[in-house]
Amino acid sequence: MSLWRIAWSYLWNRKLTTIMTVLSVALGVALISAVLTLREQTQKRFEEEGQAFDLVIGAKGNPLQLVLSTVYFLDAPVGNIQKADIDKIRTMEDVTAAFPLGMGDTYKGYRIVGTVRELMDFKWGERHPYALADGRYWEKPYEAVIGQGVAQDTGLKVGATFTGMHGFVQGGGAEEHAEKPYTVVGVMALSGTPNDRAIFCDIQSVWDVHEHPADAAGGADNDGHEHHPGDEVTAALVKLATPAMRFELKDKINKGYNVMAAVPVMEIQKLYDQLLGTAKAVLLAIGYLVVVISSMSILIGLYMAILQRRRDLAIMRALGATRGEIFGAVLIEAFWVTLLGLVAGWALGVLTCKLLGLYLAAKLGFHIAAISLSADLITAYSAVLLMGMIAGILPAWQAYRTDIARDLAEP
């Protein structure tokens, strides 16, 4: 019988201890797998969306808030800006498109985004995040195109009507625009982007909804200036002829206009470096700590097993097994336990990522891919396997030092 078969048989002679040790290794591996995969996938998805547009223009304030509110629909807008400024920026050299956005209302927590029809044709690379699965795009105010996530959650479909609520926080005090309902004319295909959680319509709809009688008649503000909702937009998504001009145009706009320009991918990278990078380090540390504790379990379990079967090992020696073979058999046991823990941990990690992916898809519109063997993950698995083998050295050494005469003499 080979050493591998002998080691396997010894492991399953103590099933409970082996199973508990394998599970402890699996928990650590699952945590490490989930943390590395989710960190890599979420960062990849955030950066992909951030690279779709070169600049985001909005009111002066926090650039990260501006990016989160306009690209990812995750925060409240900074404020409004003059549409005239966006019209001027659109004419700047190297600016190929500037899509205005008007926001202020929601439907069941989903943001209603007013924009121009041209944005629906926007693509980057082979991706078309505004592609339709059913219906058509709007042709007039109060016609809406909804994201796939909105359709699945609310049950809205082509032909259905709904009314928006003022503001971004749902509550009993929110104002409902019941007199100005929207009609769904299109449902977008699942894109795996924040667009799945948004409702798009003509920007004129947003202006009309928020226009009061005084505004329509040319109402004046506190300074005596006439004011119309159509004079303002919430933000604009800007595409440049080349991404290399992002920072130069950003500085020029910030200095020359009463608006703020932000580079989405840069702000998201800052977020990951400052906040999520620390969270990743903490969770990885916890995962490796669990694996270290698991390695101690392997060491203790094997060591106790060696003490319990000293007579068996002595008989093997008497039958011709060398010290090296005994040493190797115990190391093989440590290898089996660690390998089984790795496999079980990988499966548990896949399940964890699947469940968290469903949550992120519902909350953020991001679809997380299954665990893939990245360089970081291979390094982590190798480290776990190495720790498991190291944990087997002391029990293997104890078995190596077996005193045949003494152990055979014991009852």
C-alpha cells in the first residue's frame, strides 16, 4: 500500500477531527477568496464605469460626491449649475460631447434622470449600457425608459404609468407629482451598470415637473433675476477627444467657469486607496489569522494522532518502513487536510461571492463574476498550503523519532 493511501486511511479513521480541521481551514480560505474577489471585481466595475466619461461637471463642492451621484447614482447631487455654462463647455476644443443631467425626483427609491436623447446612443468600446430590451426610447416629455433592475423590482413594463416623488429620501413627507405621471415606453437590457437602477426621460420632463406658476411667468429670485428650471441642470457627463486631456481640461474648467469638473476614475481610485484598501487589508488579516489558527489545529490534531498510534508506526518500522517514509506519511496527511480545506474553502467562497453579488446587483447594479484564479488568489492559496505543510512538520518529526523497541513493548 502506498504512503498516500496509508495517510488517507489514517485521516478517515478519525473522521470528526479531520472534518473539523478541514472546515476551519475552509473558513479562512473562503474569507480570503471572497475578499480578494470582491475587491478586485468591485474595483474593476467601478473603474469601468468611471472610464466611460472623461469628466463630470457639477456644482462646486465635493468631487467624490459629484461622481457618486451622477455616474453611480449613489449619493445626493451637489447642487445645480447654469445650463449656459454647459453649453459653453460643449464648444471647447477637445470636447466631443457634454450630456446634461437633471435630477431631483425618485420612484420607489430609484432615481429619475432627465437627459438628452443622444445619451441613449452612447457606447464605449463594445459596451452599450443604454441598449433596449423592449419598447423604444422617449420621443416627448413624460415618456420614460427604465433600467432592468427597476423593471424587475417594481413590476413596471412598457405602457405602465408612474409618478415621481420629490427628493432622494423616501418618506411620508415627500411631495408626489401626481398631476404629471410618466409613461414607460422602453425597458433597457441588463447592463451590469448603475443604469439598471435608474429611470431615464427627456430633461424637459424634469424641468416641467419642477416648474411652478411663477416660474412659467418668469418668476424672480431674491436678487430680482428671472428664474426658470430650464436655466439649470444638475450635472453633465463629458466625453473628450482623448483621455489624455482630462486633467488639462479639468483645470481649465475649474478656473474659468462657476462649476466643478472631476475625473471619475481618479475619484474612485482615491476612494479605494483611502477607504476600501484599508478594509481589504483588515479582512485579509482576519482571513490569514483564521488560516493560522487552522494550521495550529492541523498541528495539534496530527500530533495527538501520532501519540495515539505510536504502536502502529513502530509496527510499520518493524516491517521495513524507513524513518523518511514515516516522516513523509505524516506530511502527506497534513497535505490532504490542507488541500481538502482549500477545495472546500474555494466552494464556500464561490457561494459567498454569489450571494454578495446578488446583493450588490440589487443595491448598486454591479454584477460580480465568479471567483477567478488571479495572481493574488494563487499567492494566497499557495501561502495557505505552505502553512498547512509547515504545521505537519512537528508531528512528522515526532513520528520520525519513533523508538521501535519501546513502542512495541507498550501494551
